[in-house]
Amino acid sequence: MLSAKQRSRLSGLAQSRDCLATLGRAGASPELAERLSVLLAQHELVKLRFGDFKESRRELAAELAERTGSELVREIGNVAVFWRRNPDPEKRKIDLEG
């Protein structure tokens, strides 16, 4: 569980990043969840744009966070930010304390 300070730090880091995934007509499919999981393993912090299903983005974002084992950092407009710490300390890219 992220603290408010950690959530704020991750949100700030996400501002300068591009969206790496888009939720389209297929919705929150297993393929999208797998893609998001791979991106989280590579980047730790991932922005996802809601191209479709914008009216149910909150529920879908929470579902994707649960399915990928990640934290939903923030939803801003039609973008959701997810974070999952890399289990290998050598491969971690984001220092939450710094």
C-alpha cells in the first residue's frame, strides 16, 4: 500500500512519461492485462490511456491493478497510472524514498 507521499512522488514521475498502453475496443482483456504486466516488469511505472470504455474507467483500472498485482497510483482524465516494484533490487528503477 502506497502512502500519500509515495503516491504523490509517483504521480510526479508519471507526468513526464508517455502512455505505453491503450485500452481499446477489446476492453480489459487478458491480453491487455498481460501486456500491462510485462510493461510493469520493464518500467515499474506505466501510464495507460482509455481509448474506449471511458465511462467505466475507474472500475476497469481497479480491475487491471488487481489482475497485474500492481498499485493504481492515480487516474487523471482518461489516463490511469500503475506502479509495481520490481522484486529484484538490482533492477529497480524508481526509488520511492528519494
